Amino acid sequence: MKKQNAFIGYLLVGIGIYFLLRQLQFPILTNFYSWPTLLIIIGLAFLLHSYIANDYKNLFPGVIVLGLGIHFHGLNHYGFWVDHWGVYPFIIAIAFLLRFQKTKNGLVPGLILLVISLFAIFSTNKPSWFRWVDQVIGVLENFWPVVLIVLGAYLLFRKK
């Protein structure tokens, strides 16, 4: 019998530990008293629920939320952390590949995103035909709230 409230339980335990450690103010954990840590906790709750319940539908969002939490934590606290748009498709590629490991779905999109992200991050001499991608991403970085609004409106008003 599957526990229906297991995800909420994992989430509440994680957030409770976070706030307890924050109140106790351990000096070694001061870097983790931030909002990216909450993303990490939510992602870990998704992953724990997926693996313990053998219900892998939450594996994909768990990896994405955990990856974003780790990325934003790294940006806030480590000077060597890569701040490039290619990290986001890399996180999504890892999510596809991890989901493929359990469900056998998503290998091709995962590999395509992995190649694109690694090429974007590590290629210093990009061909001229690839520079337009950096320009489009630069515009999207400035206007990402508009992209979210348009995407949300599409999802709300589309015909099924």
C-alpha cells in the first residue's frame, strides 16, 4: 500500500530540519541558510518519494528543482561556479537521463540537451552560426518574466 502523504511528510521533515538548524545557528552551516537550500530540500523530497515509493513520475521535477537549488547555491557562495545559460539545459538533460535510467523514456532528448549544453558551456570558439543563440538567450535573460506570463497564459487558455 502506497502512502499518499509521504511526499508531504518528507517535505515537512526537511523544512523542519532546515528551520531547526537555522535557529540553532551552527557556524559551519551558515552558507545554507538561504532560499536555494529550500529548493534543494524540495528536490530531495521529490527524489526520496520517487525512489522509496517506486513511483518515478516525480523523478524529473525532483532532479530539476534539486539541480536549480544546487546551481543557485553555488552562484551565491562560490566564485568559481559557472554562470552560463548552458547550465539550465544541462540540469534538464540530467533529469531526462536519470528518468531514462528508471523508466526507459527520454534518452534522446537527454542526450541532445547534454550535447548542446556542454557545447555551449565549454566551447570557446563557437561557429558564427551559433552566436545568435547567445543573443536570444541574452534577451530572454532580461525578459524571462514575460516568457513565464505567456507560457502560463497559454497553458490556462489552450483548447484541449
